[in-house]
Amino acid sequence: MQNRTIAAIATAPGAGGIAVVRLSGPESYAVAARVFRPANPNKRVEDAKGYTALFGKFLEGEDAFDEGVALFFRAPHSYTGEDVVELSCHGGSAVARRLVESCIEAGAAPAAPGEYTRRAFLNGKLSLTQAEAVMDIISADGRQGAALANASLSGALAKKIAAEKEALTALQAHLAAWVDFPEEDVPELDEAHLQTVLGGVKDELDTLIQNYDAGAVLREGVDCAIVGRPNAGKSTLLNLLAGFDRAIVTPVAGTTRDVVEQAVRLGDIRLNLFDTAGLRDTEDLIEAEGIRRSWKKLDEAGLVLAVFDGSAPLTREDFELARKCAGRPAIALINKSDLGKTVQPGELPFMTILPVSIKEGTGLELLPEVLEEMFGGGMPCDGSILTNARQYDACRRAYQAMLES
């Protein structure tokens, strides 16, 4: 499988200026020569040096169907460590698909999902953590998440782990030599040095584990429940943050009966918003189930946007909501500030309280700054953060082994 030459579209689907079809493997140049004819008749694909480009036509058999550029990379100086040719044709799925089909007819095999990165890993061009960072940087939709993935792609996490591994390996080698070769007069390992090294490794592992959840905020966003009484402005808030009418809004209390989801980005923080049913006493079985789900979503959320009707006195449901938010990341939004203030900020036991008018769209301009302080401040983007469950589990097991040593 590793010896076959593979081909696939390397750019995103859809219309665009160009699309790139990538060949990788020992027959990349031979396949490219069958589907690409240089405009300069004195140039041959087989003779192309690495890091060079040729302009020409793309062929299916002898039929030229497009023109573009071929970029050449000689092994091992390529992404995969193999001979690679990247064929840049005009964008659009029809042309790109035809070019891939031509490559397959010329002897290439279709690439499996992630196969280019897998080959880069197997050929020693990327470490495992770097290979995993490739997908992180592709899927990142925020500046901080992209910076984190890019730092991990550069090998920062791999280097940090390698340094701790080398420290433990040096201890192991010293202990083995001291036990196995007493005649060589190997000095006994100093206990203070042993404890210092083991303690340092344990602290590094602990830091990585502790930062895992915080790093998830940059990668996946924060699950955020919008909770409050009926007609407090929850669905209007969701629509305002989303930029379109995601939830139905009416003057009728109890309009929202199930959880409505929408992802938005405020500054560098992504919020996975969940608009919930209004909190009140009801005999309607369907609405009651929606309210039960509202409390459940509040318990599961990483952030609560508690919306209060600031034009009316606080109710039992408002105080119950405030009690449920105690000791967890939560922001109180005192809505309807344009109608006059009945509720005073001092009546609510929240660390962060924003008087807003969701209908008028005022007061919410401070929300990105508040979110940055809560979830973005102090987060290292040097690649020293675990980025997936595999890394977290390996680090956790290593830390547990350190505690048992």
C-alpha cells in the first residue's frame, strides 16, 4: 500500500480560482507525464527538478481539457517524504474530478482520507502530535485555535514531551548501569537528584492535564446555555448573536419549548449557544418537559447567560436561576434597560452583570471582552497544550504511573 502512487483533490470542494490535485508516491512523475504536457516542448516532466514549476495543458488521453501549473517536489523534500507533484487546474469540481480520473487512468490510485498525512508520519516527516495538528489547523475557525494548532504543528508539544522522556530515560539508564555493572564502579544515583527529576516531570504532566479543558475552549468552543423566564429576551438574544432569525420570537410566553442550538463567534471565543424554554410553573406537559431540559442544559453548560427581565421585579424562578449559577461561569444580562430599571444589579449574586437592551442591541458590546477574560486570558498558544483525547489519556496514564513510582 505504501509503494503505490496516490491521487486526490487537495483543495476544498466548490468553485474557486484554482483547485489542486496532488500526486504522491514513486510513480508521481510518470503519472504526471501522462496527464500533463508542458507548454515548452523542450521541457519534460520526468526531468523536472524539485521546487520547480511548469506551465502546460492537462490531458485525458490525447484530449486537452484545461491548462494550469505543475509543481514538483523530489523525495525526501516534500510533505509526504515521497516524490510529489501538485497539479493546479482551474477551480470547479468538474475539472478537478476529471483531472483525478485522468491520474487514476494513468496509473495512480485514489488516496484514502488522511493518507497524505499518514504517509508523512510513516516517513518521519511529522511526529504523531504534528500529524494530529494538521486536522486541528484545517478545522480551526478562530485566531487562537489556529495559533494553537500551528504551534503544535511546528512540533512544540512533541519537543516538550520528548524532553520529559529523555529525562526519564537518562534516569533509567543510570539505574540499570548501577545495578547490572557493579564492577564498573558506576556511582549510585543521588536520591535528591532522582526526586528533583521525577518531580519536574510530574509537574509538567500535571500542567498539560490541567490545561486540556481550557485548550478545548480554543478548539471546540464553549457550550453556553441561555436561560431565564419566558419573554425575558432569550430567543431574541440568540437571533441577535447569530445574525439571523434562528429561533421563533413571539409575545406568547412559552413559545420556545425545546432547546435551539446555534454556534456563534464573539471575538476569539466560539460559543455553542443553546436557547432554552422559559422557566416557570406550568401544567402543560410539553412545556414542562422543555423546562426540565432547560435545567439539564444549564447543569451541562460551560457558561450560562442568565437573562433577567429588568423592567419587572425578580421572581422565585429568577432567584432559583441565580442560585443554580452560583460557583460556575455565568453572566447575568439584565434586559429591557430601555424600559426603565426595576431590577438593580445588587439584587443578583453574579460576578459579572451587564445591563442590556437586547431589542435595541445595546450593552452587548462588552460581551466579547468579558468572554476573553473568562476563557481566553493566559492561555498559552506555544503548542504546549494537549489537543485531543488520545494525548490526554496518554498523559493521564503517565502521570498516574509517576504517582505510583
